[in-house]
Amino acid sequence: MLASQIDLVEFTSSHLEGALALSQQAQWPHRIEDWAMGLALSKGVAAVHQGRVLGTTMATLYGNDVATINMVIVDETMRGLGIGKRLMDFALNAASGRECRLVATQDGLPLYEKLGFRETHRIVQHQGQISSIRPGEGVEWAGRQDLAECLDLDRTACTMDRRTLLDYLAEHGHLAVIRRESRIVGFGAIRHFGRGDVAGPVVADNAADAKTLLSFLFAGKEGKFLRVDTSEHTGLAPWLTDHGLFHVGGGIAMVRDAKHRENIAVQTVIPQTFALASQALG
């Protein structure tokens, strides 16, 4: 097959089944519902030939300043034809001058470096069947009226305006908050993903509050499959392991056209992001 025979078209719901087949080939845990979430929050493109989806990518635009590039995947039998580069060119164009962030696999690293991305830090993925855990005290489920405060905390922590993401999580998942003196000082989210649930984002002033939020989100899910993606520098890894969520991999966080903190890895601001919504969404 010639590269010229492969078309790039707008990713729509009609491509979800083909995208799911690609992620299953790559042994990603995504369900079709997880692909649909990405599509709802992002601009996407599919590489197709005679109706068959050969590759995808998405650009999730957070306000006018930042985008995450994600769901970059190419059929393993079609690699070496330049499809990945064409998909990335689309995503970068869709980002339209924004700072671009992504989490790379080791295989994707050479392409991203050629495109001007640089490594900032490492992401560690923890998952497993959660052990018995006491619910964190001082935490309560959030209401719609709490979204504005959560959004302000999130924007400070990650320098992204993720209003669309938090709205989606409030509708399709559950948000919990820590409130002190009538002010929200931390929040966390949990939703269905892959084989079970994923907890994140978790935003808090300190690791103790982050653990309290996670304990609340995990309570009542003993024996169920849970996942948390966190940065190495948060120090949550030993605590997660102690509760049955083991380190099973991760990725390389990268940035291009950085417009915010020079060193995204070491956060000096409060609050901080202790768990990601996902490696795709930051």
C-alpha cells in the first residue's frame, strides 16, 4: 500500500469501532466508551483506507493556551509509511499555537523529539485490586455548585483551563472535595475506565490531603480493579503499592512550545496535581 492511498479524515463516531480494534491490537485497556469520551472532549483525525481505520490521533484543547496530544496509534502492520508523522502534523495544527503536552511511550519518543517535544518528567501507572481501606475523613461528594472552585484549583495546579473535562467528569463520574472553613482546598474524581475505575485528577495542597481524597474515592471498592496515574515526584507510589495498586508501567511526559512553568515536573505552586485524569488528558 502506498502512503498516498491513505486518507486523513475527521474522526467521528463512525470510526470508534475501528479505533477500538487498533487499541486492542496494541493491548490498550480502552473500551469503546473510553474512546467516545476522548472524542467528546477533543478534535480527532483518522487515517483510513477503503473504510478501514489504520491510525488515529486527538488534540484536546484546554482554553486558548494548552493542548494535550493523545490517542496516537497506528496499525502495527502499517508502520513505516509516515502515517504517525501525518497524524501528529494534524494534531499540532489543531493545537494552533498552544503549548502542547503528551505522554510518550519509548517507541514514540524518537518521533516526538524530532517534532520539538522535550521530556519534563516521568509518569508512573499503578493499578490492581484495591485492598481494604478506610474512607478519608473530611471529604464529601461534590455538587454542581462546587465545579467553579474545583476548576480554579485545577487551573492553578496544571495551568490548563479544563472546564470541559471537569464538566464531563461531573456528569459521567463522581467528584469529591475537601472543604475547610467553607473553602474547597482539594478535589478528586473517579470514573469507569478499562477493566474497572480510574481515580484522577486529584488536586490538593499536600500529599496527605491527596491520600485522604483517594481513600474516600476507593472506599467500598475492595477487591475491584482500580488505576491511578501519577508523576514520580508526588511520592504517592509507595502508598499506592501498600494498598494493592502496583507499578505496571507509565510514560514520558513531554512538552512543546512551553508557555508556562519552565520545569513542569517540579511544582512549587499550591495546589498540586497528584493524579492525572489519564495519560491522554493530563
